[in-house]
Amino acid sequence: MSTPRIHPDTIEEVKQRADIYDVVSERVVLKRQGKDFAGLCPFHEEKSPSFTVSTNKQMYYCFGCGAGGNAIKFLMELDKSSFADVVLDLARRYQVSVKTESPEQRQELQQKLSLREQLYEILAIATSFYQHALSQSQGVEALDYLTAKRRLNTETIQHFQLGYAPKGWEMLYDYLVEQKHFPVHLVEQAGLILPRKKGNGYYDRFRDRLMIPIHDLQGRVIGFGGRTLSDEQPKYLNSPETELFDKGKTLFGLDKAKTAISKQDKAVVVEGYFDVIALHAAGIENVVAALGTALSITQVRQLLRYSESKQIILNFDADTAGAKAAERAIGEIENLAYQGSVQLRILNLSEGKDADEFLYSSSPEDYQKLLENAPLWIDWQINQMLVGRDLTKVVQAQQVAQNMVRLLQKIEQDIQRSQYIQSCASILSQGEVRLIPFLVKTLQKQLQKLRRRDEFKAEESSEIELPVLAEQSLLPEAEALLLRIYLHCSPYRQTIVEALEIGNLQFSFSHHRFLWRNILEIEENSEGAIESIDLISKLQDHLLEFPDQQQQIDHLLYLDDTAQANLRRAPLEIRAAIASMELTLCRKRRSLALHMWQNTDRTENPELFKMYNEEFLAAHQRIAELEPQRYTKFHDLATVPLGELG
């Protein structure tokens, strides 16, 4: 079913409500940089952040690859979704009432929108069904498990909406389909029932299991985790991926933990449902769990939205599986940690305990102290290298040293790397202080050797790029500068229009002409003076229909610090840009006049010969006048007032 055309009023309201930081920070780790935010670009591979988000302008822009736009464009490009689908998703998220351009399409749209709402309703009713079953005679064993073995009180059980799935094969099916009359295909889409392999009919996915609802950030149930109360495998069974539930993008307990994460400025990630529940019950509420052993980069980005210091503590089980889970989690986010985008710490509890078990014999205060003293992930990795190793044996000591060098190479900050070189040398010295300076030099030499080898490989694989001459880029840079000033320095728009008219100048490059045409069209259809029109916002909407052209001109819609500083001298920049555009035109005229003059017979066509000569001299003289206008002198800086951006 194709999506009906959405009414412009709905689109405008979605744009007003969809905050660019909220949307982008779900996918990109952002750190404040002045009044804007910066992070690693999701559209290309990079090690240093060149991707910026401006909350004032509600725009993003990457100075590395040129990707840019508003919140709608960001989701369209990242998810490869259509404009209509993105608007509808944002409308649902920000609770915007959706209207269509034609009233007869409204019912069709409502059917598309109502699928998710019906799934939410089915899952909410299923949650109530499981909760009710827990309080009945059939749920005695499950309730005893929660209160006796897990030591949870009634308040906690209700807070997490814990329940019980009865033993019967069709208990939930009968309730939802036969009694509540929900369409069977919707109950199946909610992940609650399965079709029988032989014959007709369906059976319940969850049977004789303790039911743990999984919520989205708004607190709506989107799936379940079911723990068996028998020997049935698997021990934990999660809902399948559905229209509402994506295991790799969901964190259990985040809806209840996000406020505490913001207040304490750090998030704790544990391994299991009951670790989260037990810690929350103990008053430690900044805790979530990944739905499985591996923590995805998407889940990490969700957490970092709520922590200003970007601090995450991984508390996986201290057994071998838990250590591997921590290593996998680090592997997902190590680039962020090396660049300082994440403060990552690792907490392994003693004796192989998980957080829930730890609280049986220790207090919440003891757990908090361990969190505060949790080692940074680099220290943890170094400690892992030492597990099972005997440094008194040469071969094992060499292997540990090589692993240390590979880890040290990844640390980008020089001061931090130097500190860890010293620390590693101290570990390898085994208490022999006099060996530390020698070991420091050895590690440094190995690092240099490894770096040279990597640089050599990079040089071998890279292509040779010829430099672009400044004169060759004169015209495109001048046109781009003039358009950028026109967009961002509204008081000088009339000045630019007049300068172009006086010099009879036009934009030469197709993408610049395209942008100029769209600017003029917007101005023509807008009321008021051209200085008062919000061109950037209107262009963002208009250009969504022209993705190829938008890619070429996106960089003009956003300013980095250098461009902002340059535009403070807008009058001088306008003069230089106009001079450069006219200079290019005059050089072409001079070249043509010279060519025609050289190929004209003076005796046969004396008048043409004279005319071409005069045209050449006039163009040459004008070039001499324009050349100084391309440059700024100290006198200009002292006398020309600062311009204003806006």
C-alpha cells in the first residue's frame, strides 16, 4: 500500500516538533562543541569528528563528506526511507495529528497508522493477562520464584509488570482471539502466537514461563522476555523481531533508568533482566541490560544521550562468558572510546557473581563503591592480557608485550598513550624499577615500528592526487562564497543582487544556477522583504525533491567556524567574490579578443583589427583594476564594519 500524500500543515508541524539533536543523537554520539554539537559522521568512515549539529538552525552538516540537511533528511538518508515514511514515523513519535491532502485518502492512511497502535494494544492486554495469571493459583510457583528466590516485593513486581504465561498451549490465543476478537494475524505479528507446523491453528509462543515485559522509551510494551520455570530450553526466550520490537536497538529498563542516568551522569549496563530489576529495587536505578550478551553501537548511542560526560560502566558476569561479552561490547565501541567520545569502564564482580547474586550477600552501598572504582576499559584490557600468563617466562612476557603494543597503538591522545606506556613498562618490569626506563624505550620503539609499517601500507594503497591550482578554483569558490553570504547574511542580499546586475554577472556552474533559481522562486512566492525570508529552512524542504542537486549544494547551507569568521567581513567578501567572478569573465574576453586580433588581417579588415585590439586593451585594463579587489588590506579591516550573520 503506497502512502497517501501528507498535508503540508502536518509536515510543517512535524518539522517544528522534531528536534535535530533528539533525532541525530539516537544514531550518533554527540559532544558539545561551543554552541553546536560534533560527532563521527554516520555517512562515511572517519576517525576525527567532522559531523556537526546545530540546534539553533535545526541542521546537521559533515565537513568531511558534505552530507547535510534537517531531521527529516537525516532519517531519509540513514535509513534509506521515503519522505512520507519518515514524516509518519516522526508524527507518531511527537504525537502530531496526521492529515492528508485529499480527504478520501485519510481512511487508507489511518489503516497504515493503526497497525502499530493495534499491536501496542494487543501487547498491553497480553501484559495484563500475564499479570493476572501470576496472581491466580496457576501462578503460585512463578510468584514464589519471584518472592522467595529473587526476593522481590509486590511493589517491584508491579513496577516491572511481571507476569506468568500459563502451561496450556492456547491459553493466550483463546483470550486474545476467541474472547477479545483480535484478528489472528495481528496477534501473530505481535509475536505472541505461532502457526502449527502440521494442520491448522495456532499455539502460544510463551508457555509456563515467567513473563518480563520489554518497554520502549515511552513506557509502552513492545515485547517480552520469558524465563522458563522448568528444564525447558532455552532458559530465556525473547519475542521475535516485530513492527515494534528490534532486539539490537532496545535496552531493557531504559524507560525507567533514563532519568537516573541523567542525574548521575553515567549508565550501568548489566547482562540480565533480573540484574536490572534487583538493582532498581535496591535503589540503583541508572541500570539497563542488553537483550543478549553483545551490546550494539545503536544501544550505546541511546545511553549516551542521557550522560553529559558520556560515561558507561559494563558490569557483565565475571565468568568466561561474561568476560567475552565485555570484550565484544568493547569491540563495538572501541573507536568511540579511543577518541574520548565514551568514558568506558568495566566492572567484574568477584567469584563469578552477577549483580543480582552480589546483592544477596552485600549492600547496595558496596555495589556503588565498586562502580566508583571500576577500572577504565584500557586498564581492564591490560589486566585481561595478564590472565593465565607467567611474565617470568620469556615467551609469555614477549606475547604480553606485543599485545600491549597493539593496544597502545590505538590510543590517539599523546599524553594518555605516554601514561599507559609507563604503566605497561612497570607491569613488565615485575617490580624491577631499574628496568622500567629500558622497557619504556622498548615499547616506544615497537610502537614507532608498527606505525611506520601501517603508514607504508597506507602509502602503497593510496592514489596520487594532483594539486588543484588556485586560479582553477577561483570562479567556483567565488560563486560559492557569494551564495553562502546571500543565505547566511540577510542584510546584504540586496547588495549582492545589485552587484550582479551592475556587472551583468551570472552563475556559471549548473548547481549554483540551480540554487539561485530556487532562491529567486522562494522569494517570489514569499511575502515581505527578501532580508526577512528564512531561506535555509525553505530550501531544506524544497531540495528534498532534488537529492542529486542537494548533494552538491548542501555545504553552502551550513557554516564552520572559519566560514562564520569570514562572513563577519561580508562587505569585503562580497567585493572579492564579485571581483573574482568579473575577473574570470574579463580573462575570457581578453583571451578571445587576443585570438581574434591575431587572426585578423590588418590590411583587409582594419576596423575589425582595431576593434579587437581595443577590446583586448579594455579587458586587460579592467583585469588590472579587479586584481587588487580580490585581496583585503589592513586599511580595509580597520575601516569596514563587521557584518552580521542572519
